Amino acid sequence: MKKIIIAIDGFSSCGKSTMAKDLAKEIGYIYIDSGAMYRAVTLYCLQHGMFNADGSIQEETLKQQMKDIHISFQLDPASQRPATYLNGKNVEEEIRTIEVSSHVSPIATLGFVREEMVRQQQAMGKEKGIVMDGRDIGTAVFPHAELKIFVTASAQIRAERRYKELKEKGQDVSFEEILKNIEDRDRIDQSREISPLRKADDALLLDNSHMSIAEQKEWLKEQFNKATHE
């Protein structure tokens, strides 16, 4: 069976990462969470005081320090799931907070950040056999990926899922704040100048608003089998 690149794009809080991780584990591929890479850069900026009081980013400072930001993915021994590492430290939990979520979009719009992240992502995909999810994987990072999926769901449903997830982790969050964050990110992601969020012409559309995890898994496996046997 030939190895391929699977690109899963879509809106925030659609469950892209979960489905991509599960698929990668099932088929024995490497999982790369591109969104986590931008979240890791955002966390680095928060840790190093690079955000101004008005929420803007100190671009020149970040540009100078991009060479010091190294992101990798390693299997967590406890959960047996891939975790995001920033400069050798597991930051999987830290990058999922609402603070990081509310700061990540301005970081992801910076051309020099995207350029470096795409360079790292393309290096990870040279041998194929990877599943990567994000906003521009099928359009900018791997335009020639053999299987492209674009995931969507209503903002209300995505906010409900995110709210439940964060509450289960013990975080004190507001549903209204999460919904606003999702709507803001949708607007920024779709309107940014560099690699805006959009469905690739050859991507398969998956609206999972009313699908169970099991139904999504079955659908994805079916598309994978078609793509690897063509």
C-alpha cells in the first residue's frame, strides 16, 4: 500500500486534531498538529512578554527570536498520544488554554511566522505517511497531498464542544466568551492576507455538526482506503 499525505483543514474547534490523531494511530502514520505549532509560538510570546497592552505583538522581537523556537511532536508515554513540545518541554496542556486561544490568531497572520512553520512542516512530510491538520495544509503547505479533507460545523456547536472540553479539564470558562472567540477566529482566519482559511478545490467536505465520533472515523477510514488504492 502506497504511503500518502493526508491534509485535514477546517474551522477551529471542529475536532480536526482528535480525528487526525485517531486516524494516524489507526493507520500507523505520524500525526502533525500544525495549529499546535502556532499555539506553541503564541505561548512562547506570552512567556517572553511580547504582547503589548492592546494585544498587538512586538513583531521585530519575535522575528529575531524565531530561530530560538523549536517545535516537535513526541508520543506521550502516559497517554500514548502525540504531545507538542516547545524547545524540549511538553506544553500540550499549556497551549490549550483560553489565554493562548485568544492570542493565537494575530501570531498566525504574521508572514515570517507562517514561513518558518511551513518550512518545518514540509520537512516533517518529506517521507510521506503523515496526517496533518490545520488551516492551510491542503492549500499552502501540501497542495499536492493525495487526500484532503475540509471540516466544518456551526459556530454554536463548536462552542458547546469547546466549553464542555475545558470544563472537564477544570477550567473556569464562559460559554459566551468561547463563542465570541470562535467567531473572531473564524473571521480572522478567513480574511487574513497570507494563506487564508479556505477549502481546497480538490478537498472533500466533512460537516460533522451532527455526526458521532464513530461515524467520522468510519467516513475517514473509507476515504483513506480509496486514496491509497487508487
